[in-house]
Amino acid sequence: MMRAIAADPAARGLTDDVAVLEIGGQALIVTHDIMAEGVHWPTDADPADVAWKLVAANLSDLASKGAEPIGVLLGFCLGNNDWDARFANGLQEVLDRFDVPLLGGDTLSFIDRAAPKTLGMTALGRASYRPVPARCGAVAGDVLYVTGTLGDASAGFSCLMSQAPATPFLLNAFNRPVPLLKEGRALAPCVRAMMDVSDGLLLDARRMADASGLAVLIDMATIPLSPDYQTLRGNDLASRLDAASWGDDYQLLFAAAAGTSLPVEATAIGHFTKGTGVSLSYNGQLVPLPATLGFEHR
Amino acid sequence: MMRAIAADPAARGLTDDVAVLEIGGQALIVTHDIMAEGVHWPTDADPADVAWKLVAANLSDLASKGAEPIGVLLGFCLGNNDWDARFANGLQEVLDRFDVPLLGGDTLSFIDRAAPKTLGMTALGRASYRPVPARCGAVAGDVLYVTGTLGDASAGFSCLMSQAPATPFLLNAFNRPVPLLKEGRALAPCVRAMMDVSDGLLLDARRMADASGLAVLIDMATIPLSPDYQTLRGNDLASRLDAASWGDDYQLLFAAAAGTSLPVEATAIGHFTKGTGVSLSYNGQLVPLPATLGFEHR
């Protein structure tokens, strides 16, 4: 909806997760995310976890640009006092954990307290490397890499919803994702394109391919799965597709020239070619895309 | 609620409307405001006016710091398509009018469309003068000034609510406030403290006095009222108190040393003294404060 209005080059056509501004010879990275009850967290979620995730998701956007956080601003609609107090404690905890100051924001009272809560956060960071990695920039022949494992947040969430037992690892992956700030800074000089996986690997990989004017072919057999995920869901193609199309992973997805020596552990999961869209292979055969590649905001 | 967490000096203890960051030798000003249906605009408001006011309120915060806008980010929950389209048109119009780019943001779908809409906006600006004017800094003996006239938005809004006829001037004051960017930049070098009047003059003046560790005495007879306001509501003490305690004025309120030559037209409405709080006089007599000084967010 807003793309036509965001014509300034700093907006990167809204095809990136962040804006990049030149200020006094430095590149300032700015990102704004909203999260809503019933979409990003279940109504009975621990407010401290909600605060954690709001901050972590924003910092993950900074991480994917190789940026060092400067601080955050919060937009908060006051509601239930107990919820708000627990949110504030969680906010303090996550900001301390990542050593990021709360710089300001706005609170609002007097609105419909029965309405689903929405939260807004703006994060500011300083680029550690120029040019600042973007979604675009991959070149045909580049390898697509992802850090860590995928699908753990999805598995943690589905256990929560079905009240099935889940391992602390899976629950933490959903409730307390860790933004890969150090890894993002280390990778920034080595990548041709980078973003975080927040909306589902397949959707985010397609966005990187689209932004780069290329196609991407992903080998589903290489999708990295944790032992906990495999114990719960197995590791067949269906469970790999699930892991690659849910989101909330907050891993770093990047394109690098074949043969690049990487400063961070990552898994090669595919490569870019001429063409458009995302294609999948499994055991040497092309396989169909799932109905949903990930979570669409618009 | 958030004050205890915002310990970083850039946050200015959340007693200012903005954060001030040092980036590459420049002072970056960042502010975030939220607005909600039923609080900041009536449900049947023109969405283009809502967009205008959201942008204008944020830019007014920049104006009060003498800052030049760099751009804005929007947090927007998608709802009714027609409303959203009209909002987008209004957003384009107001951004064009003040020559400010939309840099990014986030949109969200799938939430309860019957819930009151909330919008978030982050504005970034570059300080034109250092030190950046703050709420604090007034000195005993300083004169309190305000630009323009007060109460016009209040009068426009009450006409709208009661379906009484209103002049275009009063309606515009409510629907399409103008951020005083040029005036703020001109005043920044001349003031000891500055803020915009968004929550009611008496409340905002008290905040400036509190932040400066002083009392402020306001002469109600000097409160500037427009001809349209006076025609509608008269100019007696009660109507002056109304004009000074409603908000949405987006005028600049500032402290300057007595005798300062001002580059912008403004009205002297009081002065700072030792002590605390805000006191009012009228025709040489102290008069009681109204029950409500303005709009409290927290």
C-alpha cells in the first residue's frame, strides 16, 4: 500500500526491511515493526516474552544489515496494569541482554482495552560496513546460505497451541529468539545480499531473488533442522517444507559468491540463477512449492 | 511507565518529546507518536485528515527542537480498503506539502477490523542548532512565549461534535494543523527551552516549569485568541481557560530571556520564577487552575 509513496532512495523502495540514511558520513539504519496480539503472540503469552520478541525482531533487522544497535523507541497502548508491568519488566530484561537503550516513544491510554493489543517499535542502528547489505545484489551463480536451523519457532508454537510437551529449545526459539547481531556484522563484508528470515525461508528467499532480478533454486535436503525439530516432526520433505515456510526464525539469509570463506557457520541451501521465482529440489528432483511460502504482511 | 527503563542520556529521561542522538558529529532528532481512533480522531473523520494530523503532530515535535525533517516511518494496521486508500492519498498529500519522504515502516493485516484503529509514526530530523532546545533550561525571570493563537482546534472539534457550523479556519486548525518548522529553526538559537503545545498550554507550560525546576506564572489575559475563536466562545476567563487546556494547538511554547529580540511573532504570556507548578493570574489577581490542565498520556 505504501510503496508508491516511499520514493526516496533511503527507503530502498520498501523492498528492504530497513531504511538507510546518510548522516554525517555514517549510515544510519532505521526499522519499524508492529506486532499484534492474535497475530504475533497468543493472548495468553507471557508479556515478558512479547517484549523480548518485539525487541529481538527489530534488532534482527539491524543484524541483517550488519548494524550495531543505537537504541529503540516504543509505541505502547496501555491496558491491563498487570500485563503492562510484566511487559515493562521483560522490556528491561531484553534491552539489558542486548545492551540497547530505550530512547523514547509514546504511550496511549483511554482506548478500547478489550481490543487486541498492538505494539510498535522503531530501532536505530549504525552500519558497521559499507555498502550496507540489501535484499538485492545477488549475482547468478551465488550460493544462498542460512545460519542456524529453521522451523524451531514453528515447532515451539505448535506445541504451545496443542498443549503438547515441547523442549525448552523449541519453546525458546518461539518465545525468545536471539538477534544475530555479531554474526551480521561479521558477514556484512562477505555477502552480496542479506536479510533475516522472519516471514518464512521460502518467501524471504523469493524476495531476495526478486530484488536481485534472479531465480533461486533451493535444495530441500539441505534445509538445516535441529535435533529437537527432527525428533518432533521428522525430517522428510513435508517437515522440511513446514520448517521453510513458517517464519519467526530470525536467522540470517545471505548470498555469497561460490568459494567465499565465511566468518560464521552457515549452511549452503541453494543458488541463484537467471530467471524468476523460487524453485525447490529434493534428492535431485524438482518438487512443487507449498501453497503458502510464508507470512505476507500486505 | 517506561521512564525507569529509559536511562540513556539520549532519551532525555523521556521528559522531552524526542530523543537526541549524536551521529557523525550531527544531532539526530527522533520522535515516535501513536494516534488512535476515538482518542485523536472521531470514527467518521476523513482518513486524509487523519494522515495529515499524524504527520503534522510528529513534524511539530521536530519543529520544537529546531530540526529539519529527514523522513518518517509508518506503522499501519490494514483495515477497510476504502479507508486505507484515502489515508494513503492523504499521506502522500501531507508528505508532499512538507517535502518529507516516507522512509519505511510496517503494515499489518489479519487483526480485528472492528477494533479502534491505531497508527504509529516515527519522525527523524537533523538539528539545525546546538544545543538542541529542550523542555528544561528556563531560568527564573525568563519570559514564556507562545506562537499563534490557542484553542482553535478545540473550537473546531467541538463544532464538529455538536454539528454546529464552524469557520474553515477553526476546522482546519483541528483537521490540518501546520507544524511550525521554519519558525522552530529560527527560534532555536534564541530560546532557553522550547516544546510544542500538543496536550494543552497549561499542562505543557507546567511540564516546562517542572523540567526547569521552576514555577511559571501565566497571565490569562494575554492568552492569544483568534477572531474566529472569540466570535464563537467569547474571550472571558472561562473561554481563555478552555483555550489553554485542550491541546492539539501545535504552536511553539518557549522560554527566552527578557528583552530577547525574537525572529518570529509570538506572544509573551507569563514568566518563570523560583518555586514549582503553574499559577494563573487574570486582571492582576491570582485565579484557580482548571480541574484539567490538558491531556495526559500516562
